[in-house]
Amino acid sequence: MKIIIFVLFISIVVGFGICNADNKKLKMNYYHKNCPSVEKIVKEITWSKVAADPTLAAKLLRLHYHDCFVRGCDASILLDSSPNNSGEKSALPNRSVGSYEVIDDIKNEVEKVCPHQVSCADILTLAARDAVSYQFGRSMWQVPTGRKDGRVSSASEALSSLPSASANFSTLLGQFQDNHLDIVDLVTLSGAHTIGVTHCTLVARRLYNFTGKGDVDPSLNPNYATTLRKLCPNPINRATILEMDPKSSLSFDSHYFEALNQHMGLLGSDAALMTNSFSARIVRKMQNPNVFLAFFGRSMKKMGEIRVLADGEGEIRKNCRVVNA
């Protein structure tokens, strides 16, 4: 009976996820004629760098996510600011984003082999996939390619488009739906928080002044709150970091969802997933690692196709940090 119910649940979830998976602008092996080695180059460099620094997996995944939620997956986050324009990099939510140099290194190698053929947007999308996949020794989801690079990068757009760490459920779902992502994608992609770290400043309110009366967020597991208060004593040290997924921040697994079910979601946006009955039900199902990994790949593929630019709509940057002259 449990198996039947489980299969029924999965069927309902898949039915909920009307996706843009067959995006006509993208296709598998897009570069098979003009740069057949690109995916091998991206994978080899990314795996080498993640092997040397395991924290890069979370950083590259976050970089891709922050790119796609602003203007779509067009590598606009990679553009440096100029004297006349504050780019996405300078927006407050992006000031802690890193790993730009990894994309630079990959782009430089690709340009040596296939000059002016491969977009920075495709490189970023592939690198994010490969960074997560390194742990498993195989590619964890397909990445159709053919994206072009955008020419516009705006700090104000990033500030308004990126979900906040303290956002409630309705706000989060609305922002995901604006990008043609559904409730399943919201929960699944939040699972990216199974790796990486954040700073005490983003949880200070939950620990010390949740309602303005010096109180702790009542939805937070009391024992976990005590632990966090020890790790983040008041006054808060802005440099102190916390594991997003307690004791599992370097392992891409379903432990994040186990923590959520114990009310140990670190950020307000994590805890928000438990405030909606259907979302909470999905969280419980995602505790199964096989379910989570399958759905994560599906949702990453969808996210990687948000408002992509294709032939005639963008450019292929020679340098990922600046638009072509």
C-alpha cells in the first residue's frame, strides 16, 4: 500500500510540474560541429578545481542560480560593473557570490580550442552541473546548450529579482512561478542548501529578535536554536559562517530535507517550506535520496532554460566579464 501511495504521489508531482523542458532554443550536443570537445573541457577543469576545493560545488551552483533568476540564464551576473553601470555583481545579494575565476579559466581554455564559439552562459550552466556531479563520478542531469550571452547587467534588477533569505512561502512561490517554476521546483531547488555555508548575519533575527522583542523564532528547533546562538553570539560577528546543512555542508545529499523535518532549516526561506501543507509533504518525500536526486536534475534542467537567449538574441562574449566591443 505504501508503494502505491508513493507512486501516486510522484505522479501527482510530475503532473504539477509543467515545464519548459523541451525548450526549442536549446538542444543536446549543440556544439558537436564547431566545438565538440567543449563539454569535456568544462568537466575536466571543473572536476579538477572541485577536487582541490570542495566548497566550489556550492559556489558554482549558487552562481548559476543567481544568474538565471535575473534576466534568465544569460551570464549577465558575470559582467563587471563599469563607471556608468552597477552590474548584478554589486547587488547586495551577490556580494558574497564567488567562483567567477573558475568560469574565466574554463572560458580561456575553450577559447584556445574553439575561439568565439561557446557562450559564457553555456559554460556556467555546464560547470554548475559538473561541480555537483563530481561527488558522484557521473553527470547527474542533462544540459541542453545553445544559450547566448546577454549584454545588460543591473544591480537593481538583481536586488528585486532574487529571493530573500527571509522570504515567506507565498513570496518564494510567486518568484519561482514568475520564472515558470512550480512548487515542486521550489522545494527541490531549495535542496541546493544541502551544500554550502552562509553568515550569521542572515539568521541573527531568527535567533535574537524575531518579533522585535528579543525572542527566538518559535518555528526553530529549540536545541538547534541553542546551538546556533553559541555559534553566533550577540553581537553578531559578520565574518562568522554557518553550514547550511548541519554537519553535511560538503555532501550533496537529502540530509537537508531531514533537517527541515526536524525544524532545523537555517534560513527563514528554508523554514518557510514547512508552512504550506503541500510543500511540507514534498519535503517529506525528498528525504529519500533517490527521489531528491531525480527531481533535482529535472528542476535544474528547467531552471537552466529560464528566458534563454538564442541565435540573434545575444552574443558570444570573448571575455565573460565584458560585452563585446
